[in-house]
Amino acid sequence: MSFINYMAREINCKIVYYGPGLCGKTTNLQYIYERTNPSAKGKLISLATETERTLFFDFLPLSLGEIRGFKARFQLYTVPGQVFYDASRKLILKGVDGVVYVADSQIERAEANIESLENLKTNLNEQGYSLEKLPFVIQYNKRDLPNVADVAELRELLNPTGVPEFEAVARTGVGVFETLKAVAKLVLTELKKGGG
Amino acid sequence: MAKDQMVMYEEEFNQIQLVVDKLVKDANAKVVFIVDKNGQLIAAAGDVDNLDTTSLASLTAGNIAATGGMAKLLREEEFATQFHEGSKQNVHIQLVGNRVILVVIFDSRSSLGLVRLRVKKASEELNKIFESLLKKVQEPGADTPFGEITDEDIDNLFND
């Protein structure tokens, strides 16, 4: 649910990074935070456990510049990936404008990827959304590891409808901004289509 | 999704700002701000210069969302009020019309009783304003500046 503020001449959109535990959602946000001009970003907030696993969410506000005289602001959220935090994941999806699904490319995480994607669909449906209608992109992360599945295989499992997809190494930043730009574009395009 | 669209116009914004400005004074508060349930800051008043209101807005919404989740599990409709007591500052959080969140930060110059009293009055006023805002947004033909954006406009945003 984007928020158009005529007074502040701002448009605010919410993007959620979803995916199985340890797939690199927080790492995506950390990289974006490190590489963004200080004037264009707010604080990166992480509600994490003592072992740095996401407990509730990470949050990063970004300013992307102006469009038709309105400041385009994006609020990036991650969900906690661990299965038992499902109640929290549902809350974070409220009001979402666009979703990035981060898959862990390692062969042994195939099942976790599928499970998490199904969980995303279920939780969106509960909120009255459907993934097919939302701006949605997929990132195949950890491409630098030795035991990764082929992209073709991952595509077959996770992206049968052919939404925009990106190979990434979030740790070093490969594919991180490409993913963000793609989802931001889709969100703005949706805004244009939907007439707000 | 259009029914969920949050829009803020100048007229309503000014009305809301008046309410929060007044609440800062009436409740002897340090800071008052209003956030929508998705964590977007709507208005703020008081000593906000050294405050990261964007982060506070997002955390407040997360807090309300978590409490709402608890309420659901306990078969309560909502826990509309929260109070956090610190050693120097306190935070009073009130859900208004199940749509926006009114946050009051105050110290020893005020009291919980006074804040509650003033928040109650302000909530009623805010509720009215947001109701009429909602009607306005849902009116057919409510214009949007984004219907006319071009692919080029969007691309330009990403030219580093």
C-alpha cells in the first residue's frame, strides 16, 4: 500500500525481502546500506537475536530521487526466515507494494526454498493479496558457492511464471542493486497502471 | 489494492498538524507523532529535530502489529493502548480508528493521567479527519499524479 503525501510531495512504497533462513535477505539490505549515499538513506534497523539472526525485521528507508516532482521513497523490510517466526512474517507483509524473493542457490536448500515460497503465497493470500498480482522479482543468491544448483533448475522450481530474476552474491554486492531496481521499477509501473 | 491506498492532501494534513501541535502543548509532551499502520510517518510535532522519526515510525508500526497479533491469538479485537515507561522518558501509543497510531513521548513534566486524557480528545478529532480523508480518497475520479508517469520517468530515477 503506497502512501502518496501531497503535502510533503512524497510517494512511499514498501518492499519486502522474503526467503528461507540464512538465504541472505539481511545481507542484501546491509550491502544496499553500505553503498548508498548518506543523504539518500536512513538508519538500517535490525531487530535480531544475539546470534544475529533476524528476530522480527530489518528496515532500511531509501530515497531514490524525484519523479514528477514527488520524492520516491522506498522502505525496505526483511522478514525473519526461520520457519517458526511465521506469525512475524505475516505482520511484515501487511501493506506490501513489492516482493523480492531471495533463494539460496545451494542444492541442499532446494526444499527450504520451495517451502518458503509456498509460505509467502499462503501468507499473502491471508492478507488478501496474491503473488501473481504483486510486483515480484526473484534473486538466486550465493552464486559464488561451489555446491549451487543450475539457474535453469532453480527457475523450474521457483519461477515457472518467468518473473524478473537475478543471480547474486549479496555478500559482495553482485546482483543486489539490479534486484532492487527491478522491483522498484515494477512497483512504480504498478502505481502508474493502478492510477494510485 | 486501491481501497487501501493512503493519500494525504494539504487540507487534511493541516488539520492533523493542528491537532498534534495542540496535543504537544495540552499534554506537556516532548514529541507527538502520527504513523500509519504500515510505518509511514504522517505528521510530527514538538522537539523532533534530534529524533530519527522515520525509524521510530517503522518500529512503532512493528510494535502495534506485534501487539495486534497477540490480541488475535487471545481473541481480543485489539490492544488499542500501550505505555512504555523509561527512567527519563515515557511513550504512550494509541491506535486511532484502527488505522493510524498516535504516539506521545513525555517526561516528568507531564503525567500518564494527563497524557491519557488529552490523547482521548485528540483521538476523537483525528478519527473524524481520517474518516473524511478516506471518503475523499475513495471518491471516483480522485486524481493521481502517477497516471501520467512514463517509462522514461521511471528509468531516469535509476540513472546513477
